[in-house]
Amino acid sequence: LTPEQLQDYEMRSSQTANTLRWQLNAFNPTEQEFRSLFTLQREFDLQFPSRQSGEEDPKRSEARTALQNQIKATLGEERYAEYQLAQDGNFQQLANLTDRLELPKATAVSVYDLSKDIQQRAQKIRSDNTLKGDAKNQALAALAEEANTKVTAALGERGFEAYKAYGGWWLRNI
């Protein structure tokens, strides 16, 4: 095989490519972005083969930081922000659900942002020492109702129930 043929083969069948495709599922990279990310990740994987357990080697940790900086330089600020979001497991579940429901990607982003906002507000309520007993419970119940209403509006009733069962853990923990 020529070097180009070997790289194309590795991009389709290597462990690095398979892992990268799984990680980038919610990111939707262009072919050029995938090729660039594959090249960067493959270089990292060759230098630091996967390990099963143990503490992170300081050199590996430095290299991982350098890899993230290279990815950011390759993708640019806006796409890198999308890339980082797509690495979040909670967002990945939500993106998969909105794909199955044939909803726009923006729906996944808005529900994800809503989840972060509601969780922060719930934490504020929980840590507010001026609210006692029933007042705190009522504030949290109102917040839960707001969350349920907004998520249902975004995903529809069927989508809301699916999200609540498979990934919307935060809705049950308000």
C-alpha cells in the first residue's frame, strides 16, 4: 500500500478511527475535519497507547493538553466549542434522542443549556439558608414544573418521556 492508501485504510478500520467516530457522533465533522482530527488523535495514540487503569502519566497529561490545543487550532473557536459540547455524554444522549425524533440539532443544544441553567438554579435554592422547609420544597417544585414544561415544549410529549427515562436524570433530581 502507498502511504496514502494506508492512511485511508487506517481511517476506516483502526481502533483510533472507530473511537473517534463514536466520540464525534454528536459533532458531525466534515470529511476534512475528521481527517485532521484523525491525524492528530492517531499521532497521540501511537505515542501513548491506551492503558486500562492507573494514574495519568504527567507526560501523557501534557500531551493530551497539547492535543486539545492542536484540535482547537485546527477547528477554530466556534467549531471547537461545538466539539467540546459533543464530548459531553449527557449532550450525546440528548443529540441521539433528537436525531431519532428528527428534531433540529438546535433543539438538543437548547435543552442541554436549559438543563445547565435549571441545575444551577436548583443548587442556588438548595444552598439558600433563608429558605426553610416548605418554602424550599415549593421553590424546587416550581423549578421542576418549569423544567418539565420547557423540555416537553422542545421535545414533545413522547420525546419528553423518552428523555426522562434515558438521559434526563436531572429532571428527576431537581
